[in-house]
Amino acid sequence: MDRLKQDARAKDRRGPAAGSDRRSASSGSGDAEDGSPRVGQYRPGRKPAQRVGEDRYRPGGRRTSAEPLAAAWKPKDGEEKRPAPKKNQSPFGRFVKTYGWRVYALPILAVITVLVAVNTASGPSDAGSGGEVAPGDTSSGAIDGSGGIPENPAQPVNLNVPTADLPTGGPFTQTGKGTWHVVPGSSDVVGKSGKLYTYTVEVEDGIDPASYAGEDSFGTAVQGILSDPRSWTWNGEIRLQRVDSSYPNPSFRVSLTTPDTTHRPDACGFQIKFEASCYRRSMGRVLINLSRWVRGAKVYGPDMTGYRQYAINHEVGHALGNNHVGCPGNDQPAPVMMQQSFGVADDYVAMLNNIPGGDKGKVAADHRVCKPNAWPNPTPPGQ
């Protein structure tokens, strides 16, 4: 009897625990949320299947022990992902893929360059027809070109050339501001054929206008000289046109300039102590020395008009590519490219040339003496 009671008490003690285990562990039947009883044998639950080493590749994850080092196969967040190249892509497609926007920028830049060049070369409406627009010569005749001009020798020299001294006469401004302004005015193209050279007329800032009758007078004189049929358009090889400040890039600039500015090393220089004018290629300027414009040259005497015609034609001749020459024969008209500011005798000119930096051999000391002449062709065709 006692044995039966003990077995009954033991069964009562086991019953609640076993039922509880079965209800909490069972997952094969019943619904966990519907309150239905759960039956069946208790079995420990398993964790869901997990890919081996998956946490190893997650950014910021730690490598577990005994796992080998390996690079992550997934890119980090924010990292640029390059698309795989397309198969059978054309060469142009690959070129565009490689260089991107540059493929389209290069043709556009080329077109812009051509348009700028055309705009620069074009002049006034009547200047662009019937011939080539030519800039000033880049070497011949320029004081800084291949044909050295004796007004700027390498070393200072002291020469006795009586005809090269500046004559006495009216006052002039010795020093200007070293800057120039364009005198208003323009002209039609002068000449029937040949290269077209454009020019402006300019005056250095700071010059007293009373000494040269004002800038309008200077502009009219320069334009009249270069438009004359005896000037450089006489043979049909050159055309000239005066332009104003609106023209973007004239071939040269005829610039009235004070002596001190003319003496600068980057202008005409002053190693030979005689006043002179020159063409400076690097400046693009025909520099007309104010002292000579006001007083002239001894060989011209009182003929100031004749000397001014010579000075413009001679220095513009350098801008057109002409070099110095000597006298062709006694009592003949001096070539306009002879250095008549210094004299019309070859012996004097040869003395000026045969110095360091001068045009050695250009003019021979042959005792020839010419007559002053202001024009490239004193007797043009038809006269």
C-alpha cells in the first residue's frame, strides 16, 4: 500500500514539468499564438542554417578564429562601381568611354580657334576683298630684325658726321609718357593690287601739340604721304589703308615719339649721338622722332615738307621689309631707303654702317653723293 502511494506522489511531481517542457519545445504541430495545447517529445531547438564565414565579409565585422585571411568580394558602401565593358563595342565607343567629354571639346576648340584667326585677319569691309592682308615684316629692315639698323649699334660711338647733326629750329617736347594714343581717322584702300598693309597714326602722350601743329595735322600728313602715287603703292605690289582704334591688329603703327622715348634701348636706342627714327618690330611701331619732325635734317635745309615725306616713306619702308641702300651715282636722286637724315654722301653713311651693330657692307665708301629725295618712285607710271 505504501508503495502505491509513493508511486502516485512521484507521478504527480513529474507531470507539470514534463508537460511544460513539451509545450515550450514543440514546433512541429499547433500554433504558438492560438493557445492550443502542444504535444510530443521534447527536442532541443536548432539555430537556422547560416552560411559559413558570412560575417567575415561584412564591412566592420571581425574575423573569427581559425579563418584564413581573404579580401572581401563585396565593395564597400559608397565606393564607385565600374560597369563591365560592353562586348563588341566599336573603336569610337571605346575612345569616347576612355576620354569622355574631351572627345567633344577638342572639335569645338578647333572651330573657335579658326573663327578667332579669321576675325583677326579681317579688316574693314573693303579691305578684305581683292588681296591678302599682310602684317608688318618680321625681320628685314627692323632695328631688332636680321638686318641690323645702324641707329642702334652694340657700343656707343663718337663719329664726326657734320650732316647728321640736328638742325637748329623750333622747340619740342623732350620727354613724353612712353604711351601712345590713336589719332582718329581712316581711309579707303590705296593701291590696285598686292599685299594689303594696315596702319594707325598715333601720338605719344604728353607732347605739347604746339610744336607740331597738333595730332590732326600729323594724321593728315601721314595719310597724305602714304596715299600719294609716288609712295609705296606705285608698282602694284603693295596696298595701304589707314585704320582707326577699332581695328584689332594693324600691320604697323606710325607713332610720333619724343626723343627720350625714342632713345630707349627697347625703341631706337641712342648709341650714335644723332637723333634718328626707326621701325621697331617687337613694338610693331614706326617711331618718328619728334625732334626730326620739328627740325628736319641738314641736307634738306628749310624744306620741312620734303624731309617729313622722306621720314615717313623711309621708316614705313622698313615696316614693309626694305633695308638700307647707298647712293647709285653722283647727283642722282637718293633712294628713299638711303639714310638721308644723316646725309646723302655714301662716305658718311658707310662710316655709320661700319660699326658694331651696323649694316656693315650695305653702303660702300665710294665718294658718291646724291640729291635729297623723299619718294620710293619720284616719277610714277603715266607721268
